[in-house]
Amino acid sequence: MTAKVAIEGVSKEFVREGGATVRAIDKATLFVNEKEIVVLLGPSGCGKSTLLRSIAGLEAPNSGLIRIGGETVFDSARNIDIPPYDRDINMMFQSYALWPHMTLEANVAYPLRVRGISKRTAQAEANDYLELVGLGGLGRQYAGSVSGGQAQRAALARTLIAKPAVVLFDEPLSNVDAKVRSRLRRELLRIHAELGFSALYVTHDQIEAMGVGSRIAVMRAGRILQIDTPEAIYEQPDDRYVAEFVGEANFLDAVVRRVDDVGMRVSTSLGDLDVRVEPDESPTVGTEVVVMIRPEYCELRPLRDSKSPQPNTIQGVISSAVYAGSRSEYICEVRGEQVHIWALGMGRRLTVGTEVEVELRGEFIRMIHGSLGVGRQP
Ligand SMILES: Nc1ncnc2c1ncn2[C@@H]1O[C@H](COP(=O)(O)OP(=O)(O)OP(=O)(O)O)[C@@H](O)[C@H]1O
Ligand SMILES: [Mg+2]
């Protein structure tokens, strides 16, 4: 299957005022398959918008190759640079910029009108798309007199009405509050299932990335560090930066002591731990690695409820306890280390100073780097 969007070895440098150069994209390689939504996730300034703008043709990379639907739209080696309006894409920007003095219907119909489609046909189709984004009946409202969330939906309808094969979303939901954002996200997925476009979707919100992406590309300083499914990014991050960007985690330096079919034993500052090993990993006895466990995979029991000796279980004392609604967040002092632990749901409310037993569940302890460097490129 040919990728709907192919980005190969794309780099882009800017020259700042004063002459310093900034490498906004650093040899990025990425493929978006048919009907796939790939999320670009990374902190402010890491190059997400520059990458989208390069695909759209609004920015010319210094080097690399970009194909859309099999057609080469940019190739530095062959001097190909197809202008934006000849690329089969549509981009939805962070600021949705509807024309306030036009009705929603006219705003949404606009991309069809500029293609020469008759007013009646364009308006009828615009109303279908307004229906699709949950704004049925609001077509005659002026864009300047609807709520932010409604304007965002109308902008989405305007983006999709031209039926582009590829849609580029640059933080499309950043202007609405968290509740509306999660609702619009679900609607976007429903619409995507119905229309089946391919998309690149930029966000710096990891929750949004997990909710929207078939795959997530985590970016840092212009480079794509890992591209993988949300589950793999969260459960099996390639390195510490990726692990920390998508959630909280406890990290421990470890030395591999024993390896067998099901896992390995490592020694750490918390003592010896049994760790799961993936079939594609083959750690070597004696090597130094880093292991990681997320706070929700650690279990906490008051010492008085101690079960008989359990594997991966160490005694400690709670030094911080924060009630956070759906979970309680604890920090536990264990042999001089601080272990972050989340007790979900109806977990017991434990107080600071309580002596506890901490169980680091071996099937959820992950080796994240060391001698392995297991990359997961497509
Ligand atoms: N026209 C420009 N001239 C000079 N530097 C630029 C230009 N556009 C972007 N940059 C720089 O390139 C880097 C990447 O910018 P970009 O806008 O792609 O980041 P981003 O990941 O989209 O960030 P944000 O999440 O804040 O939108 C930044 O350091 C930025 O300052
Ligand atoms: Mg940006």
C-alpha cells in the first residue's frame, strides 16, 4: 500500500533576527497511510507547525522529499516544489478565522464557490456538512454571533467540504474549553469514520494525541523520536523523553542479572526486580539498562495488611498524599528513592507517615534503553 503522505528526510532551517540558525525540522521521516490519523505531539517550538506547513507548501524545506497521494510535491534534489493550491490537501489552522460578517452557510460553502460550483448546490452541501458537525439549522447565523465551539465546528465543516484526500490539522481544538474539546474530538472521529480522509493532526496535549491518533509521532527539537500506536508510546516508550512526555513514570537504573524465556531479573537501588521482556528484546547479562514503571502499575498496601513475601515488593513510608478525584497520588520513600504511585478509584485514603508495602508489578516494568535501543519506525 502506498502511503497517502510520505515525508522522507525533511529538514528545515530558519535564520533568526541576528543571524542565528534554528533547525526547526531535523531529518524527519514519516508516513501516513490511507484513512489514518497520525498525530504530531511535542512541546512548543519543536517544529510541528513547520512540518505541517511544509506539507501544505507554505514553507519550503532545505532538503528532503514530500509525496502526497503518490505524487511528489516537494523534492529538493530535483527542484520540485508544487504550489499549495495544487496540492491535494486542506489545512485547518489553530485560529479558525471564519468571516464574521458571513453566515455559517456561506463560510462553509466558500471552498465550493471558489471552485465555481453554483450557489444553490454549494449552499445545500454546506448545510449537509453543518448537519454533520452538529450545527444543523444554524446555517443562517452569522459567524460572529455563534459560540467559540460552534465556530470551531463550522471551521471543521469548511475544512472537510472540499473533500481533500489529506487534512492537516494544526491544533484545531485549542480555542475551546476542555469539555467542548473532548466532545469535538469524539465527533471528529465519528466524521472521520464516515468520510475516511487521511490526516496529520498537531497537538501538544498528550490526552488529545492518545484520543485522536491511530499513531503518534513524538517530536523534540525538530526530530521525530518515536512513531507508534498510542498504546505502544505509553506502554513501551523507546526512551525517557517519550515516556515522560506522555505521562508520569518512575525510572530506575538497573543491571541485568539473569535472563530467561519470560523475563529478566535486574538489580536496582530498590533491590532485585523481575521485569517483563518483549520477544524482540534480548538483554545481555551484565549490561546497564533503565527500567520504567508507571505510577498506576504500582500497588500500595499498609504494612499491617502485608501479604506474605511477594516478588517485587519493598517496604516504604508515604511522604506525600494528594487526593485527585479519580485517583489518589502518593509519593513513597523506599530505600532512599521516591516512588510515585497512583491508587485509582476507590483506593484507600492513606495518610503521610503510613508504613506501607509497595509492589512494582513485574509485567508492567519496562526496559526503555540500554544496550538495546529498540527503535520502532514504520
Ligand atoms: N519564520 C520563521 N523564522 C524564524 N524562525 C522560525 C520561523 N518559523 C518558526 N521558527 C522557529 O522554528 C521552530 C519551530 O517552530 P514551529 O512553529 O514549527 O513550532 P511548533 O512545534 O508548532 O510550536 P507551537 O506548539 O508553539 O505551535 C521554533 O524555534 C520557531 O521559533
Ligand atoms: Mg505550532
